[in-house]
Amino acid sequence: MKLVTRVQLSLMMFLMFFMWGAWYGQMSKYLLTQLNATGDQVGNAYTAFSLAMIIAPFFMGMIADRYFAAQRVMGVLCLAGAGILYFLMKETNPDNFFYLILAYCITFAPLLALSNSIAMQQMVSPEKEFPGIRVMGTIAWILVTNIVGYYGFGDKAQIFELAMYASAVLGVFSFFLPNTPPKQTEGASVSQILGLDAFKLFKDRSFAIFFLSSVLICIPLSFYYAMANPSLTDSGMTNVENKMSLGQASEVIFMLLIPFAFTRLGVKKMLIVGLVAWIARFLLFGYGDASTSEWMLYIAILLHGVCYDFFFVTGQIYTDNKAGDKIKSSAQGLITIATYGIGMGIGSKLSGIVLDMYTAADGTKNWTSVWLVPAGITVFVLLLFIFLFTDRNKPVPTATEMVTREV
């Protein structure tokens, strides 16, 4: 790959994740403090992203992949997204905010697949070239959350303003990316997009249990994304965004440790470790306090690497090995829609309802009770998994494969 192309693709990843990281983890605090939103309204706002993740595959499979060059589609979506963010920043009604954030997420969600498509088609050896480009996204996320934390506007409209500027820049820049023509002359069928070809995998009881567990664990995962920032803020922690960026740093570290863990533990034990880590971090969030036990909150943040990598990345590898080459794409598509779409959608809605349940009339929130709900759900998933899941294969992926699978 030419150096110019590498720089272009790296900047593309950087800008895309910069705009996402600017608002995603901070949106709940903004809604609660600036728009006086209820927990349910916060949950609805995060559900918008899950709805967009369900819509995105249809857009990609039936329109973008068939008729238009990927870089041009990205450019149009980014410019449209920047325009929507401009109006979103001015919206003060939390109910109307939902429709604007939904519209924006519909423009953003397809970018995740488009960016991979643009990058992969320029590579001779994606397994070697992609990790170094994709990691720029993680660096961007860490950088933007530290900017937000340093300047202290995690609960201000500036989080969307940062995303708007990044979206506008990427929108213009996209038209100068390497040409990536449509990948297919015929549109994908609905069954292909939904991953229905992978339904045959459910004949394997263990895969069916893994699939169900993946959907269920996304419910408590949504609590983390939607509620961690305001919870840490209410506990008295300062510079929350800066400290939460340590979670992304740990994600990279544990990504590199996965090949060694595969050798020693195998799939089932790794998935169990991931589930136990989720339970531990929810309890730490619930009982930690910045004034007396801030160390508990730091551990909860740093556990993000174990929680995400040991369950979700390991699960992606397990799915690849179970599916085989013929239905690998269908299987991953099915998992993506079921987890990020259905699972996280349910979790986002539920997290808002739970927050309202444990919010007193004066606005005081019982965060310990809030966090015990996802902890309890995860305990159920863990027991289901321990007693019903079996795995006889222990594939050992390389470190390069791990970074390539990072989301």
C-alpha cells in the first residue's frame, strides 16, 4: 500500500471515531443536566443507535453496495450528519431530541461498514495492514474523550459540536479517498442481510446458547454505555471523561493478551471470565464512591478490556470457527443485528426505566440499586452459560487477528 493511501485511510478512521467518541458516552449526562430528561428519555436516545444499527445493513446491502462508490456514500452521509447535529445542538425538548439523534445515528451507523469496505479494498494483505489503520480509531476515541474531560464540557452541547466539525471534515475528505466502486452488481437479499443463512448453526445447542447469551449480555452492556458517566459524576469523581478513556486503553492491552488466553483457557473459560468481569464491574460501580473508595471505580473502568475483549471479541472468533467460510458473513451479520440492534436496544430502553425507578422525587438517584440490575442479569447469563454451553475446539488466533476484530 502506498504511504499516501495509508495516511488517507488512517485519517478516515481517526475522524470517524473522533466524532463517535465525542458524544456517545457523554450524551446521558448532557440529557440529564441540560435538557432535564427523564431516565426513560435517556434510554430512548441510546435506543436510537440500536435502531440505526438494524437499519444500516439494509442500506448497505440493498443500496450502497449496489449503486454507489463507498467513499461518495460516506461523504454524503457525513455532511448530512453534520447538518443534523447543528439542529440537534439547539434542541431543548428531550422528546424531540430523540428524533434528531435517531436521524443522526441513521447517517452514522453505515459508516462503520463503509470505512472497513474502503480500507479493505485498498489492501493486498488486510490481516497485516488493517490493524495499524484501525487502531487510529481507538486513539481518536481516547483523544476526544480526554479533550472533553480536560475542558469540562461533557454535559454541554460542545460534545455534539465537536462531532459536527469532525463529521463535516470527514464529509469533504471522503470525496478525496481512494475510489471504492460498488462491490456487487446485484442487491443482497433480505435473508442474506439478516444472516438467515446462518440459522442452520442453531442446530448446535452450544451455539444457540452462545447466541442467546450474546443477546442477553448486551442488555447490561447498554447500562454501562448509557449510565456510567452520570453515575461516576454523581459519585463525586472529577474529569470523568479522562478517566473513562482508560477503558479503551485496557481494551487494546487485553486484545493483545487474547492469543495467550486462548492457549491456556479455551473458548468457554474465556467467555466465562468475560461474564464474571462484567458482574464485578457493575458491583464496583454500584458500591464505589469517589470520596471513600475511588479505587473501586478505577478498577471498574479498567475492567472494560476484559469485559469487552474476552466476551465479544472471543465470541466473534467462536462464530467464525463455527460458521466456516460459506456462511461466515451471514453469521457475523446475524450476531451484529441481534446484539448491537436487538440486545442493546432492549438494554438502552431498560436502563432508562430502571433509572427512573430509582430516582427520588428530589432527583437523587440510587446508583447502587441501578447497577445491581445489570449485575443480576449478568449472573443469570453466567449460570445459563456455565451449565448449557460446551466447546470442544480451542482455536488459537494470532495477535494480528485480534486487533483486526476490534470494534
